[in-house]
Amino acid sequence: MRRFGFQRYRTTFGEGSMEAENTAGGAEELQLEPSAPKARAGSMHKHCHGLAESLEVEQEGLVEHQPLEQDDLNFERWKPKPKPKRTLHEKIEALKTYLWNPDTKEFMGRSGKSWSLILFFYSALYIFLAAMFGGCMCCLMWSISPYAPTYNDRVMPPGLTMFPHVDVAHGFEMKFNASDRSSWKKYARALEAQLKPYDDTVQKRRNIECKQDTYFLQESLEESAERKACQFKRSSLGPCSGMEQKDFGYADGKPCIILRMNRILGYLPGQGTPVNVTCGVKKGTPEVLGDVEFYPKNIFDLMYYPYYGKLRHVNYTSPLVAVRFVNPQLDTHLHVQCKLNGKGIINDSPTDRFLGSVSFNLQVGA
């Protein structure tokens, strides 16, 4: 009768063989087939190899989670060390080397080929940009007219300005003493300079006489043709012309001012009726301002409109209205306002004090 005992196997890593020990004394060894030990040996080898890899991964994890050493907590060692200061001579030598390196034949850190490519690139770039800008400007200038705006959807009502205006930064203010020539001389000079183009001889030579109270339309001419302008003679301003009284009435305490309506291309003021001008005090009674005279009239005649622009209306001179304050109250600060009145005129704008009106301070002393 044959007895069977238990066998204990011992694994030897790296050899791929197994040894069997009989656990029961005197038991006969179990006879196996020749192929069985080889298959079992290969399976055990793979299993042991996987265990070894798992142990290595676990050991690496333990190493990563080990506490930091005292030397690792010294953060000063990780700070970048300051660069040693260079002397002036070393800096000059470094600059010379940067400007021209004789060893590498480089100028400012680049070789001749590199500089050539950079110059070629930027030259081509800027030439292209300049050509594109020039082409856009040519297309723009070709598409618009130099004589009239392409789009003119809305024409604002005209503004009103006055002369003389010596100190515009602080508003229009006229303060003088009639007996003191130095106090009003600047006003007389400003008016004389403003009225110089309106001399009668200049107007007769440049402009033509027109029919009054009607628009001087010249739409039938070609767009680029020069338009005729109507005469406005300086002598029509009477005592405010400066031809008889060089002081424009300031020496007599009867100052004159000149009003002019702003130019608007193609604008027909008044819609067939002349626009008129009125002047008065904004605060106080009208008696403090006294009598007010207008020359040649208190209107802007229609024959000076429309305006065709400076390229076509070369000799155009805007019509004027002269205002003379005959007997203003002396040594009184007067706040005077002159306004345009007519169809389509706005003279009470809260945001634009020059739209259809002009205000100034007047004080006349003896």
C-alpha cells in the first residue's frame, strides 16, 4: 500500500526551478509528468516578478514621503546668488563687445546676414503699408468732391459773431473811457483790420453789383467754375465804417461793433425773407442802453447767399451789420445781447451761446 505525503515547495528567485521536500518521513516521492514542473516553474516566476515590482513602487513611495532634512529647510541656499558687481572698465569692455564682437564678427549681437534680413523685412513691410495708405487716400479723394460735402443731411442754423473781440478767452468785453485814447485804441485797430477787405476800391475791382432782396443762385455753372460775389462796400456802414471817424465813435462815447453771420455752404437763410438783427440788454431796463443804430440796415440781404465755398467763391465777402450805441448810460456795466431773427433761426440755445446770438459786456466811461 502506497502512502502519500504533503510536499512543501521553496521558491528560488532568478533560477526558475523548485525543490520539493517530503513532509512525511519515509514517503515516496510523487512521480510527475516531465512537462508539469516546467509550466509550474514559469507561472511562479511571473508571480514573483510582479511582487518584486510592487515592492519597488512601495519603496519609492516611502522615499517620497520621508520627512525633510534640516538642510532642505534652509531656504537661503535656494535663493539666487547676487551677481558680482562689475567695474566701470568691465562694463565699457562689455559694451564694446556688444557693439562689435571681433571674434564672431557680430554687430550688436547680430551678424551681417541677420541685419540684412531684418532691414529687408521692415523695408518691405513699411513700403507695403505706405502703398496701402496711399491707395486708400487716392480712392477717398477720388470719391469725394473738393467743392461740396458728399453728405449734407442736416445744416445747423448759423451762428453770430462780433468785432472787435480782443479778449475771447474771458468773453467779449468792451470797457473804455472816451477821454482816454489808450483804453479804446485796441478796439479801433481791430475794426480797421477787419474792414480792410471791404474797401470800396477793392470791392469794385473784385465783385459785381447784384440785385437786392433775392438769392444770387449760380447752380447752372459747372461744379468747378468760379462763382461771382456781390459787392459789400465799406462806405455803406456810415459812421461805423472808419472812413470819416477813424476812432469808430469811441472818442465820443458812441462805440460801434460789427456783426457777421457765420458762413454755411449752400445755406439759404430766412427761407426767402431776410434775417434781421436786434440788440438789447439781458438784464435791466432798455433805457440804460440808449438808442441803437444799424448800418446799412438791420438785415442780412439775400443777395449774398448762398455761399459756394472758398474754392469757388474766391472773392466772397460776408455781409456785415454795424451797430452803433449812441447814448449808453455812462459808468454802467451793461450786458448786451444781439440776436438773429428769422425763419429757421435758433437764438436761444442753452448749450451754444454763439448759435444765432452773441453776448458781450459794455461799459463806457467819460
